[in-house]
Amino acid sequence: MGEKSADVIIIGGGIVGCATAYRLAKRGVSVIVLEKKEIGNGGSCRNAGGVRQSARNPKELPLAMYAVANIWPTLSEELGVDTEYCQKGNIRLGLTEKDIGVLQAHTEKSTKVGLDVKMVDGDEAREICPYISEHVIAASWCPTDGHANPLKTTLGFYKKALELGVTFITGVTVHGIKKVKGKARLVETDDGDYEGDHILLCAGYESRKIANTVGIDVPVERQFNEVLVTEVMPQMFDVMIGVAGGEFYGHQAENGTFVLGGNSGLQAFTSNNDHFVTNSLTAPCISRGIMKYFPVLKNAKVVRTWSGWYDQCIDVLPVIDNIKEVPGLTCAFGFSGHGFGISPATSLALSELILDGKSTTIDISQLTYDRFKSKG
């Protein structure tokens, strides 16, 4: 094949694109990955690293549970990179009766499909993590959840894919997909056309407009999210933390810093979101929210912040599917801010979709594109 052709063209160099390229290359497939900016520049490296099963929609739990049981425990060895995977549980906190209702609903749905998660009261939560505020009255607890380093994991997949011969091309803007004889075949870019037997579209929120060029529309919009990193603190806890309403989440990293993500709700007042920066309004707002749950952090210095867009689908679930209307096109986007933890399993499912026509290892039958079609 020529330098602009391969068996599979992947649009998007985030963790899903890198991990799927790696899995395809392991099966002897030639792959070109096209990325608009730098590898992992988007949400793949701009998150707080949660590897959780709890508080997920049961429709995507098969991916989360498979990844935790079968991939994450040995992923560092497989990639030759320390992903900093830590499986010490996830505690999700509640301050009000309304919060308890939210946590209880998540817990009941998850236990029905076999997840080990339970409700605990405030005192039991403080036994798990003594630094939790006295205002916390209940929590959900999943002992098999954990966290990892998004940057290291994404670049680990990238490195392994490179070693297996995958071609990565950065700084290229994709304008659309073109069909040849009724099949997705060409990816149109500002660097000319790239040709493949199969095309995987996994470019985050920008995927929607690219899919539109072949008549496919998925109801995905972009959402703004931020992450704060504190100074190095004494080691306090290993658990992943979150709250019922999703205002913030995070963990303490191996080096002692706290990595805490959140949404201030003030994105309308920020002026430079396309440049991935925070400002004097948003970070303090998130910090005040964190202190309600962890007053011990009130004097911790925030030494770094970053921000980014994630692709939120209307039903807060991703589309992971071969598109029947456009043979040769597979889509994987709309991960709605919780794609990192399932990405190793997502890449396995995608490699099977592309090469075998269906996912044989993990049930992704409820994440198809046709769920948005009119039933009339």
C-alpha cells in the first residue's frame, strides 16, 4: 500500500484510537492514525483517571467490568509502561437525602448485573477514608474500582502501536469521509485523501460533523471539564473519590499530589476554552465544592490546572458500532466524560467489530447507532 493507504484508517489519536490501533496491529493489520493536534491532546489525557464500574449505566457496565477483571491488572506489563493502576476502591459521597436516592438507584442497577457495590452510612464511609467530612451522611462503595494515570496509559498504547508498525500522522485536519462504490473508503484532509478498507471514527466531539459528511448524525455535544493538581501532600488515601451529583471526582496520585476533576458550571463565562485553559472563576468554584467533602484539603495549594472538552451524548452513553448505512465505517464516540476507564475494553470490542464484523468478547449490543432511529 502507499504511504496514504492502509487496511484501517483511524480518525482520532486519543486513547481509543491508540489502543485500537495497537490491537489491530497485533492481528497483522496495517493502520494509519490521523490526529488534528498531538496524541492524547483531548479528553484522553485531560481527566482525573477514574477506572470505575460503579455509578455507570448498566448498558456500558460490560465494558467496565471486563476491563477491570481482565485488562487493567496486567496492562502495565503488557504496555511496558507504568500506568499507575491502583485498585483500592471507589467511594461516592452524599450530603443529602436526595444524594442518597441517587446513590441507591445506581447501586441497585449495578448489583442486578453482578457488580460488587453497596451503600454505606457516613461513619462506615469515614472508616474507609477518615478524611471525609462529617457532613457526608452516606456513600456507595465499590472495592474493585480504582484509578490510573491517563497520560501514561494513552502514551503506553501509542508506544506499543508504534512498535508494531502503526503510522501516526499529527497536525492533520479531517474534513470528511467519502464513499467509493457505496462503501466508506476515503478520508479527506488538508493533507490530501487517505484511503483504507475500513475507517474508524473516534475523534471525540468533532466526530459528529465528520460523520455528517456521510449522512450519519449522533446527538453529541461538547462539555467543558477541568482538572486541578495540588502540591505534594502527605499520603492520605488510595481510593478513588466521587460525589452523587458528579460535581467533582479524583484521587491522590503516587507522587502525593491530588488530581481532582470537576465542572464549575461557569464555562459560559470562560473566554479561552478552545485553548484548554482555566481562569480565575472556574478553578476556585470547583475547589470550594471539594472542601465541602474534604476539609483537610482547604489549605492545599493548587499548582496546576488544565481543561478540555469531552463529547457528551444525549443519553450519556457512547456509540460503539459498525454503521450499517455506511459499510466500512465504525464509530466510537460520545463517551460522555467516562471513556478512559473502559478504553482498554472498548479497543478490544472495536478490533473485533472491524475485523470480525461483531464484538464476540464483550456485549456492546446496547451501544449501537440505531438506538437513535425513529421507532415509528
